[in-house]
Amino acid sequence: MRDLCTPHQPPASATEHANIDWNARLRPIHITESPGEPRKLTSVVGVVALTSRMVVCRSCDRRFSPLGQLLDLAPRQRRTDALTTATAALAVEVAYAKAARLMAEVGGVSVSPRTIRRDLIDQAPARIEPRPGIDTVPVLLLDGTGERAGPTKSGVGLHIAVGIVARQTVSGRRTCRVELLAATLGEPWPVLFDLLAGVEPGLIVVDGEDELSTLAAARFVGTPRQRCLWHLTHAVTKLLRYTDRVATAVVDQAQADLDRILADAWDHRDLDNARACLDLLADNLELEGAPAAATHLRRARAEIFTFLTNPTAGRLVAGHKGRPDVGTGVLERVMREMNRRTDVGVRWSVPGVRAMLMTKLEHKYRHGRWSPQQTATTPPTVRMSLDPLPQRTAA
């Protein structure tokens, strides 16, 4: 009987419930002694006043509130989950103070900025994992950026993995349908790859970071890897200007030559000729006094022309610009959106920026608590009948 009455235990079976003398086991506390605990619950429609009466089990002397269990309310909870979700959706777009002001002006609900921040940190996940049922994606995009948070000057790293599941044309524009797979903040790349252990991609697009390419080759053996062509051109230009310090004319000529090599590779589909031209460009750069840029091109050689060796892998190649359109541009826009919210002129705490970015990513991609298929993690359980107890007959 003790287990049957405890609110944190699994509910009893129908047979056990039928055999219990509830009139003898449960009794409401006498109203004159304890009329119930008055509570005020703030919701998206305003403040709701409740009276939560307590019930005591005579067998185990456990006291609990049936109304709280039916409404799925935690002890001393003063705000509904819907209100917390609504304030979080505002806080990931504007400052905490502005979110509180908008809730008061538009929603008519008074919530302090400090309360919004505390609820955001309490309910945000430490990291984002793939949605249940996602085991394959045509294209896997991996990228990272830095966030100004923590004690170190370099801040902490934000790592994101998304999957492109479809491409379509809407109003004359090429768009992608993207699925958020994983995200971490302040943790190394291997942690993100551990989260992706159950996902099988058809193609991996990397930005050129050595650690990222090495991990992708080790964790996804046999999966083709494509170097982001925008990152390739950007990295070569940066090395020419700031590491090799060559003349501007050499930089401009190298950019033009690299763009022409990629365009010709797309137009003619000649892999051997494309690799020969790339090797010639690297040799010429070394003769011009740019060994860093030449070495970068040689290291990236195996990942540059994947769109030729695996033309159908992931269906990502779309040459509507007269050149191969292969890159992490989808993730770059997401990174800029994340930085727009966090670049506020101050340095964040690591828990604060983690809660903000994880919540913003979940809200953007309808992940986690914003998922349309979301179900309650602890669904409310009715542990007693709502029918009135039978009246005792006078002796």
C-alpha cells in the first residue's frame, strides 16, 4: 500500500486499485484545520489563483497535492511551462530587459528580466543531440565559431552540426531544408562527434580545420569529404596576405587562377586536369615566395574535387552560379545569427552564453521543447479516482 500512495512511484494496476479500500486509506485533511494552500500561478493569460488541498495517506503518512499532479506542477512552481517557453522565445531574440517589457506590454504578464534569465539557464540543455529517429542524412555540415565568454581572452568555441535533407526552389531561389543534429559549447570536437555516432551521412562538408578533417576521416570511415570552397579561397587569400606577405598583384592573380580552376573543373568534369592545374598553381605560389599558401593547397587537394569523384553524394552540388556551389554557407548564416545575439558589448559567463545559444538553436530549428512531436518527459499520472468517496453509514 505504501508504494501505491506515493506520488513518485509508478501507478498501481487496475486490479490493485479495485481491491483498495480508498475510504480507509485516503482521507482529505479537515478543512477547519487545513483549508488548503493558496497559490498564484502566472501563465500566458495572466495570474491564476488556486487552492491546493493536501491529501494524506493513512498507511504511510505521505502528504501530496492531487491538483498539482493533475496539472503537472512541480512543488512551489509559480510559472507555467508555457509562460517560460514564451519568455525564452523572446529572450533569444532581444535583451532580457526588453523581453520582460514586451511580455508586460503585449502579453499583459509581468515577469522580471532576472526571472527570465534564471528560467532560461535552468531549462536550457547542456548540449543538443540528434532528434530520435534521425539516423541518416544526405549531407552533414560541420563548422565552429568563437564566443566571447569565460576567463580566457580567446573565449569558448561553439560547434554545430546540421544535416541538409532536401533542396528545393522557392520563388526562384534555391533553399535547403536543414535538420539540427548536434551542438556543443566550450567542449572539444570529439564530444560533438560522439553525439553524431548514430548518424550516417552521405557526404561531409568541412571548413578546412585540420582537427575537423582528421576526426571526420576517423569517425566516418569511407564517407566522402568535401572542402568548403568558400573557406578554401578565403584561407588561401589570408595566408598570402598576412603569412607569406606577398604583393597585392600576386594575391589577386592567385584568386583568379583558383576560381578559374574550380570553374573549369565544374564545366569539363576532368578530374586529372583539375588536379594538375591545382598542383601547378601551388608550385607557382611557392616560386613567388608563398610557401604557406602552397602547402595549404596541397593539403586540401584530396578534399577539393569531391564533387567530381562523388557527384551524387548528398546531392549538394548545384552549379547555377557558373561554378560548383559547395560550401558551409548554411552554417555560416547560422553562426552570424548566433553572434548577433551574443555580441552585446559585454563578456558573457559560460553557463549564460551556453543557455542562450542552445535555446536559440532549439527555437530556430524547432528542436527539443519546440519540437512538434514533443511529449512530456514526466506526463501527469492520475493516481486516484475523481469520484466522491462513498458515505459511511451510521452505526
